[in-house]
Amino acid sequence: MHRVLIDPTTLPTPAPAENDSIILEGDEARHLTRARRANEGDKVEALDAAGARILATIESIDRHKRGDHITLRINAVSTEPPMNPSIEVWSASPKGDRLAHMIEELSQVGVALWQPILTERSVVEPRDNKIDRLRRIARESIKQCGRAWAMEIAEPLPFDAALTPATDARTLIADPTGQPLTSMVGSNRVRILIGPEGGWSDDERARARSAAVEPVRVGRHIMRIETAAVVAAGLVAAFEH
């Protein structure tokens, strides 16, 4: 089955229903016809990145030099709730392409938010153009992993912002001195802090303790930022309820 991303504003109102039609144009239509070689009658799963999961059939394909025009006929519609607990990864940024790979993998795990933080030993600060690219990567990953909600990519914040108490959130900090993660009972929102390659400074550890942030150990070996982030998020995701 093919999978496409659709703009929620293009869906029938007040809500899409069986036998309604969806018009697909632009990059998604071109990818479906040229890269995926889709044909009339093929089944398609359409995701709007805001919870809707639509099963449809390609009713017609009109190919033009200026762009393809695809009509989808809806077979079934469902709405998927966000993952619980909602997982937020607040981390330093890895170098180079490792950051893009981390975003793809966090999206696959089901993370709701990636929040870049600036620590004492940070060596990378994502700029606006980088953040925009990461948002595109997060959206594109939906077609690979099939999640119904897009992962949010936020603008960088200082480390202290991660220590600010958040409503209904349990805040954890990945640290070798912590205890293994054993339970997420009663936690609907989890914020995980991942440090830079040089590790947390003594001052950052002290400030985290003062803010009652829980240290957790995510593995016995030293990990790169992207590895620790994905492993930690996966450990929390295993407690989905």
C-alpha cells in the first residue's frame, strides 16, 4: 500500500467520510506517480500529521507537464490519539548528518517533541534554516513509519529552560549516576534530557538536582548524543499505555 502526506486544509469539511474525494497535487502527487509508479485502483493510506488516518483508492490520475493531479476516493477514516506518555527529548545537537538521522529515528520511536538545548559543552547550535530542514525531515518520516502525528521540532533553548517545572510532566536526565528506568506509571508526559558529547558539567548536574530532576541510566556504555536520545526515548515508549 502506498502512503502519502496530505494537507489537513484540503480535506472535506466538516470531516472526511467514506466516499468523499481528496485531491492530491504537488510533490506528493509527483512522488506517488513518478517514484512509486502508482496506478488507478491502487490502495493508499493518507496521513494528515494531525491524527487522521485515511484509507483510500486512487480513482483517477491526470498527468500534466505542470504537475500530476490525483483523485483519491475515501474508503475508511479513523482518528488516532497521540501516544501516551507523550515523549519529549530535550538534547544537545549532534554534529553534521548525525542530527538528521537522530530526528528520523526519534520520529520512528514516536517522540512528540525534539527540543534542542544549549549546554555548557554544546558545540552545535541549530540555525533557522537547519530547524526548517529538520521539520521537513520529521514530516517526511511519517511516510516511512506510519505515525499519525508529526513530531514537533522546536527552536533552541538554554539548559535552564529544561529545568522549569512543566504541567503534568515527569522530567528525567540521562546520567551514568542514575538508576535504570523501571516504571512510567501515572506519567502522561515525559521530558528526557540528553547531554552533549562532553557530558553534563558539574554545575548542570547540581542545578538538575536542585530542580528535582530524576537522573536515569539508559545503558552501561558511553553513547553518542543521537544514540542516547533514541535509546532513552525507546525505553519510555515501551511503557506506552
